[in-house]
Amino acid sequence: MFESSLLFFTGIGAFVVGLGAAILIVWRDLGPVARLTAPQRVALVVALGGGVLAFGLKLTVIETLTFAGRDRLAPVLTPAEPSEPEAAFEVGRPIWEPLPRVAPAPAGDPTTPEKVALGRRLFFDTALSRDGTLSCASCHDLDRGGADGRPTAVGIDGAVGSRNTPTVWNAAFQARLFWDGRAGSLEEQALGPIANPIEMGADVDDVARRLAADPSWRADFVAAFGPAAAIEPATIARALAAFERTLVTPDAPYDRFLAGDTAALTPRQIRGMSLFETVGCIVCHAGPGFSRASLLAPEGGRAGLRRFPSLATPYTEKYRLTDDLGAARGGTAGIWRVPSLRNVALTGPWLHNGSVDDLSEVVRIMATVQAGREVSADGRVATRVEWSAETRRLTRRTPAALSEADIADIVAFLEALTGDGLRKKARAAATATATASTEPPLASRSP
Ligand code: HEC
Ligand code: HEC
């Protein structure tokens, strides 16, 4: 406003000065030299004055428009300030949703306390393995994030598998189970490990017969499925699934944050949350379960399989990412289920083959091969020049890179997805192990 009035008066001033100068010139210099009569002098002054007036008007109009109109034109003229707090995320926007407290049960098969109790007993019982050495909990240690902390699972007779043990916590929300998404429900999944020769190595029918011979199991099956209950693979699977539906962790700092406890996340975690969206992690790790393969995700989990690694990088060889192609039939990259990131900080080592034992390295890999970003120490990367023979065009690109600080922010955010209860249990379990291992073995105590 200040500039526009200043310029308006400058315009008027210029006009007055210009007109005065014209009168002086015409009357004192031009008039006498050209011997003009008074009317002629007036006409000349008017002509010159008109010019000066027009100039002054133009000046005023131009300046008024450019300055006074700036406020209104600003949104069109100036590009949006990138540093402005754009609505990167708002709590309550549909993309940020808390985990439901109860997992959905299949139609006609409600999760009852009796089924859950039976499922819990089955989950912890080594009778489900061929030689009675392993239970589900041997690999899915509920006190250690629901996994085993190993790169890949170790089954019966010490057989080493080729895949990492995923957590059973919140598995009830997954529409696709296993790393390659080959099972469509917990019921379908449950019998897999019992029969798998390198997991529990048993014959599921044998297991059912063994349980049926024990009256205490019979009582539990009757309580769960009624007097006519059959002890068979299907009921074993349904009970295990019912128990697994109670393994949910809706008590993460992230959920408390969404519920309005703004102090639940640190500034670093909030930055990580924003990056998680802007970098595009959310494209695949979507919804309250942070997995497109979740029942809670858009499309109900049907779009849950993705190519991984989707870009070729040195990571492929370093971590042997394509030795196993998952659900892909041939080709150069695997197809894998998008895993949930709930409690992911507790379930390392990570990825289908458990090849990475540092969560920040997993985030670096994801950012690079899945989200197509570059990562550099300071977040800056060289401008790349690309030549396309097809379009005969040279393009200069300065891709937005992530800095190591950004990676640390994302890791901090992932840590906010750990349930409070599970974090405490894992901490207690770790302390117990540490105490146990610092105690000298019995043999060395006696002299
Ligand atoms: C020897 C270790 C081991 C044992 C014992 C074991 N599992 Fe697993 N479990 C695994 C591994 C490894 C996978 C992943 C396999 C794959 O993706 O191909 C898995 C996958 C799962 C999943 C899928 C999780 C997800 O997000 O996809 C569930 C659920 C599960 N197991 C439940 C059970 C139950 C129930 C039992 C007992 C009947 C059991 N497991 C016994 C190692 C084990
Ligand atoms: C294009 C889809 C896609 C995008 C984008 C994506 N991911 Fe993933 N993510 C996957 C798939 C698929 C896997 C499973 C990889 C495997 O099977 O080894 C995975 C695995 C992970 C894991 C390991 C989980 C575990 O239990 O081992 C983490 C952590 C992870 N992603 C975080 C991220 C982060 C952070 C971003 C953003 C920087 C991101 N992802 C972007 C698809 C994606």
C-alpha cells in the first residue's frame, strides 16, 4: 500500500512539474523564437501538457496495477514457498488412523474366550511338532516382538529355513499372510508350519489324533466348539486363529498421538511421520496396519503384493535380495507381500531373508529401491543429465534426496509404532537374557 500511494503522488508530481516546464518553455523560449501568437502558445502548451498528462496517467496506472494488485496476483505470480508449513499431514486425516482394538473375526466364527484359551494352549504346546521339541512360540516369541530374532527360522532337527520369522502380533489384520502372501487367512496359514518339514515337521492328522487321545484336550475342544467338537486340523486351525486375533497392539505412541496426546511423539518422530508420507512409504505401507496387504488398507488388502526390489541397485547383490523371488514366477525381481510395520523395531533382522540387521539400513534400502530416492549424508545429490535418444532431449534433473538425518527421523517414527506393552515385555526379556549370560556357567563356578 505504501508503495502504491507513494507512486501515485510521484505520478501527480511529475505531471505538475512537467506541465509547469511546458508552460515556461512555450512562453519564454519557443513562443518568442517561433513568433507564436497567444492562442498558438496555449494550443502548444495544451498539446505538450496532454502528452505529459498521458505519461503521468500511464505511470500511475502501471504502478498502481503492479503494486496494488500484487496482493491479489501473488498466488499466481510466486510459486508456493516450499518451506511454508504445507498441510503435510493433519491428525485426523484419513491416512493416519489408529489400530482398532479388536481384530475382525470371520463370519459365523466369533472369537470366544474358550476358543482363545484353546488356541493359546495349542500355540505354546510342543505336541504340535513331530518330536515334541517345538511350539509355535519357539519361533514366535510373544515376549520378543512375536518373532525369533534370527535372520531365518530354525526348525525341527536344527533345520535352517530360508525365510525370516515374521511377527504374529497384529497378523490378524493381514489379508495376505507369509512373506509371499500365499495364505489368505490365519486359518489357512495355521496348518502350514505344523506340516512344514523344516518347521514343525509333523503330520497334521497325527497331531489331531495325539490330542484326541488326551482327555484334557478333549475338554478344551468341547468348551470351544461344543459337545460335538471334532479334534481335527480344521478346529486346530480355528482355535489357533482365534488366539492370534487377540494378539493386537493398539497401544503404540503413534495411536496415542492420534488420540490427541500430542506429547506421545517426539519432534523427530513427527518429522519422520511427515517424511513417511512425502517420500511415498505410505503408498505401500498404508492404513492403520501400515501394509497394503492389510484388511484395514484401501481395497481391503487386495493390492498387497509388490515387486521388490523394484529398482536395480547394488543392494540387490549385497543382501542377496533376489536369491528368493517370493511369489514371482521367474524374472529378475521378486513379488512380495507388503509387510506391516507395526512393532517393526522389535522384529529384526529384517526383510524376507533376514539379511539386514540395522533398521536404518532397511529404511535406506526402501527409500532407494522402493521409493526411488537417493540418500546422501547431507541430503544433496549431484544434478544428473539424462539424454533420451527417442525424444532427442537433454534433461537436467536434481532429484530430491534424503539425508542421513531424514533416515534417522523415519527410523524414529517406525519406533513409535511399537506397542507400549510389547516394548516393556521385550525390554524385560532382554534384561533377563543379559543377566543370565553374565552369570558364570555352573561348571566354572566350582573350582
Ligand atoms: C521353526 C519356526 C516356526 C515355527 C515353529 C512356527 N512358525 Fe510361524 N512362521 C515362521 C516363518 C519362517 C514364517 C514365514 C514363512 C514364509 O513366509 O514363507 C512364519 C509365518 C507365520 C505367520 C504369518 C505372519 C505374517 O505376517 O505373514 C503366522 C500367522 C504364523 N507363522 C503362525 C504360526 C503358528 C500358529 C505356528 C504354530 C502352529 C507357527 N507359526 C510355528 C516360523 C515358524
Ligand atoms: C513400492 C512399495 C513399497 C514402498 C514405496 C516402500 N516399501 Fe517397505 N516394503 C515393501 C515390501 C514389498 C517389503 C517386503 C520386502 C521383502 O519381502 O523382503 C517391504 C519391507 C519393509 C520393511 C521391512 C519389514 C520387515 O519386517 O522386515 C521396512 C522397515 C519398510 N519396508 C519400511 C519402508 C519405508 C520406511 C519406506 C519409505 C522410505 C518403504 N518401506 C517404502 C514395499 C514398499
